[in-house]
Amino acid sequence: MPYMRDPNGQVTWVGIKDVPRFESQGWTLGGQAPGFLAPEELGPYTQYLTGMGLGGGFGDIGQRYLAKLYDPLRSVYQMAESIRGAEGGPQALEPLSWQDYMYQRRIGAGEPNRPWGGAQDIYGLARGALNRLLRLAPESRAEQELTFEPAFEAGTGAGAGGNLGALGNLLALAMGGGLAGRWAGGNIGNVQQSWLSARGRGEAGLPTNFLDYLRQRYGL
């Protein structure tokens, strides 16, 4: 994926077919400017800032707002990649890099055809990832450690089925990031304990796995 620097020094990614047009306007193809690091050589936070055109700092409220969106977007990406690996098929063979994830979703500066919707787009990405997770067969979840259930039988501890905090973050974002979503995400551990207790009592009609219980509990 080409990345270019405009005459003012701002960096963005462009479509390969657009490179000649941008070069005719004085843009420099990424990697040719002295001392310029390619996006894949930067850390994920710096890649995000660069892609958003925030390399010069956060001079106003809007820029600070965009900078704060890194954490939720990055958490959705990490969960989405875990889910993609469990879905199988050709798309699971090659991991999707962080910069490609942002590029494919038109996240960043220099995207005139579709301005990024910020937090609302992140909520949509989270809903999509959560729906994909819930559609997975229980066997596929287990293979990728996405059950979010304690694995007492294997003696590997409560973290063996996936990061419960990451699931809580995804749930909060998928529910729109408001008070109800933040409460549901923060309460994920208690919900898991409720399911475990009900399973221990042999409660009738209880879903046999935690994610199906979560879907039932919140109407997902």
C-alpha cells in the first residue's frame, strides 16, 4: 500500500492508481524522503497518529478527540483478528496488519470519498466483530481460545478461554459506548460468575456455553 507525504509534510496512504496524480502535485512517495520511517516500522500508536495526520501534535480539541480513539479502535482490531483466525477459510491464512486494517476501513486523513465517522464507526466495527464471534461454532471458539470460560478441567486457570476484559470492552463498544454499554462491559466478570453458578446448580434451559448465555442475557 503506497503512503505519501504532501508538500506540507503530512503523511497519508493512497490508492496505487493515484500515485502519479499525487506525485504531479508535489507529493513524495513514502520511504523516499530522508529519515522517513515506513508505517510498518513504526509502533501501532504512531502508525495511527500518522494515518490520522496527527504527527504534529494535538493542538486543538478535535485532534485530542481523534488521539483518544486509538485505544478503542486498537482493541476492536485485536479482537477482530482473533475472530478472523477462528472463522477459517482463505481470509484466516494471512494476518491483517494494523495499518492495512485502518486503510481498508478508510480510517485516517486523506480519504475524501468517505470521511471517517470517528467513535460511531468504531461502534459499528465492534458490533460487526461481536456478531461474528457469536456466530462462530462452539468448536471454532474453543480452538482459538475464544470461549471466555474458565478451563478448570484442563487445569490452566480462568484465562484459558480468552481475555474476559477484552470481551467486556468489545461488548461496551458494540452497545454504543454509553452508560449502559460501559456498565455491561464492566460487569462481564459478574455475568460469567452468574452463568457458572447456574451451571453448577444444573439450572434447566441454561445455555451450555458462556457466549450463548451472554447473547441471551443482553439480547444480542
